Amino acid sequence: MTVQDTYPIYLANKPIMPNTDLAVEDKYTGEVVTRVPSAGPELVEQAIAAAVTATRPMAKLPAYKRQAALQHCVERFIQTRDDLAEVLCIEAGKPIKDARGEVTRLIETFKIAAEEATRIVGNGQVMELAISERARAYRGMWKRVPIGPVSLITPFNFPLNLVAHKVAPAIAAGCPFVLKPARNTPIGALMIGSALAETDLPEGAFSIITPSNEDSAPLVEDDRLKLLSFTGSLIGWKLKAKAGKKKVVLELGGNAACIVDETIAGNHLDDAVDRMVIGAFYQSGQSCIGVQRILLHASIYDDFKAKFIAKTVKLKAGDPKEEDTFVGPMIDQAAAERVESWIAEAVADGAKLLCGGKREGAIVTAAVLEDVPRDAKVSCQEVFGPVVLLRKFNSFDEALSMADDSDFGLQTGVFTRDLYRAQRAWDELDVGGVVVGDVPSWRVDHMPYGGVKDSGLGREGLTWAIEDMTELRLLVIRDPEHAE
């Protein structure tokens, strides 16, 4: 496949091409590879109005029809999986092996949503209300109903699967939506739109548009939209403050820690090294649950460090289209320059750069540092690049404290052979998820996913996203024959 010269955006289920003002670059070569329309304020208003109009038709759409639309998308994604991976490799600079993996997750996410479409919405429960004499003639029950039109905003780092985690549950729940994908990686979302346009969803069920951040304000502020689901940077908290009465779900950043205690040795230590190399450097570290801080018991520190560096220096950085490339370009040169400057700042403050950290254009080679000051940006902020820090600890209590010493709280990895320590980590760490025996960047798409503290608000994962996109509605019935 070659990338098309242009891709349309979608307004009320229909492809439109009002202009070709938004250029999309190959993130490795820097060349413009395609153009898509840039949506102005008028299109934003039309998209919101269309979603409002589609509120009742979507709510009335039978579960099997919502399921059929999702299943159709699954079939189309399977048919075009190679094209989707190639586009992802080009528009996001994602190494082709990672791109194929994301397409697989896209398919799985829509599959799960198709299954949930007939389970969650409409499912309810009969409630026993006769808990006292005064309520003996009453019966209660509740069900879930769609919340209404929703606004979805997604980032550049997973242009397919993070879109899927918002679009698929919206359809399953019966909510019309307006989606704004990242403007530097819009093609994947528009290819998803192409599949949706082939379905029988009611007119206005979806719009996928590409406004500027300035023109996107109504997607946050308009009270006709009943939920804002945002994945991205810490700007999400400012958006929440502007969102008015609507429900808000935020999946923001992280600087994930991974603990390796003294019970990990021999083959288990080798396994931890292998998993950590992947967790720290896959897709150039541009993942909010990528491993940023590796906390090592003092007794295994030197052994782990030697093995980890030996693996890291062998990672190939370069053209993401080549099968053996592991570290591709960052989203743009400015992002790479920022990472380079953060590394230099840490070194100037006393950190040791053990390997990597060299920049060429938008590519930064995989970097490992130690002795990093706690207040260095690479430690206390989200690097979002191929950089990882090594730190020693002497007790598991100390390790837990170090892991929690962060404004973020998304996921933490814990490598231990001690069941009780694993349980303690789960009980005590102030994070959204604890992964034992693997890196925090591991995820299956139906599990509850999200964070605490600066990392966000609410949970994704299909069941939980659908619940956020629905409201509980109660029914109470009085039987006069049993009333006093």
C-alpha cells in the first residue's frame, strides 16, 4: 500500500473534503505524505449538532445492531491490517513490529466492545425495596441508559488503539460521538471512520474532525455534550475545569516505576532485564506507562545494570519501516530536542549517562542514567522518550516509598518471588494498577485501566468506559393491592 494523497474527515457519518489544509508528515523522513482537511469552527458546530440530533436514534438502536456495526469494523480491520500497520508506521514513526501489534489490539478492542454491546446497556437489576413496613407495596429495578452525545479527544502515540478505546465503547453504549484525533497522526482515526461509514448507524452517530486546539473549545465546553473523554498531557486538568456540567474521564501521563527485589536472580533476573528493555524503550518511550524508573535491590544492582546496558546498546535506532528497528523517531524533532535537553540537564546536575542519549534529527538513542537527582525533570516529570533511570534500594518498604514518590500514579511493575510482597504492593502503592512479574507497560484491553493523582480520573477498558457512557435509571412500581 502507498498512503493516499488525501483522506476525508467525517461529518455525520459522511466523508467530506472541505479543504486539504492539514499536512501529515512521515515522521522518519519529515516529508509530507498526505493531506487531510482542517476543520474550522463551523464544522465543529455542525458535528456537535449532528450528534445531538442522533441522541434518540442511537439510544433506540437495538443492541444487536450496535454489535453488528462493531463486528463489521472488526472484519474490515482484519482485511486491511497490513495497510493500517503501514500507515501507523509512517504517520507515527512507530517501528513496524510495534505497529502490527497495535493493529492487533485495535481488532481486539472492537471485538470486546461488540461482545459488551449486548451485555451492559439495558442490563439491570431488580431491587428489593420492602425493607420496612412503609415500602412493602413497592418494587424497584434499574437499568443503564446512554448518557447522550460524547466528546472524544485522543493523542498521537497510539493513533489506532487509543481511538478504539473511546469510539468502540461509545457505539456499544449507544452514544453519538464527535472525535478529535491528534492532528499530527489523524490517518488511523480516519481509516476507522471509513469502516464506520459502511455501517447502518443512524445519521449523526459519529463525526471525526480535525480542528485546531483553539477551535476545539466547544468539544470541551458545550453543555450539549454529556461526557468528555480525554487522553493526553496534563492539560487535561485545565480542560476538566472548563467542561462545565459534563462528566469527564482523563487518562493522562505517568513516570512509571518498576521494582526488582533480591528474590529475582538467575534466569528470573534475565527475564526481568528482557522485559524492562521492552518496557522502557518500545515505540521510543512514547507511552504513558513506559518504564521510566527502575528500582533495584542493592544486592542485584550491579548485575542487573551490566546486563541491561548490554541489551540496550544493541537496540537498533533508525527507519521504523525496517523489521529490525526497535527505536524509531519521536513524534517530531522538537520532542527529541526536549528529551536531549532533559538528559543534559540531569548530567549537569550530577547524573551519570551510562549509554545512549544521542540525538539525530527526531531520533534519540536509548538512554540509561543513574545517580539522577530526585528533582531532575527526567525523574519527577514524564520523559515520554527513550530514557530510563536506575536506582538502588535496601528494603522493600523503601522501594514502595520510592515508587510512590511521584506526582503520577498510573501503573507500577513489581518483580518479586514473594507472594506477600506482591500483595503489599497491591495494597499500598497509590496507583491505578500493579503488574507483578512484568513491566507496568503491559496491558490487555478489557482490563480496567487508568490512574490516580496527576495521572487522571476514571478508568478505561471496555466495561468501565461503557459504564461511564451510561447513566443508571431507576423504576419504582407501587402495587395498590398491597398498600395500606
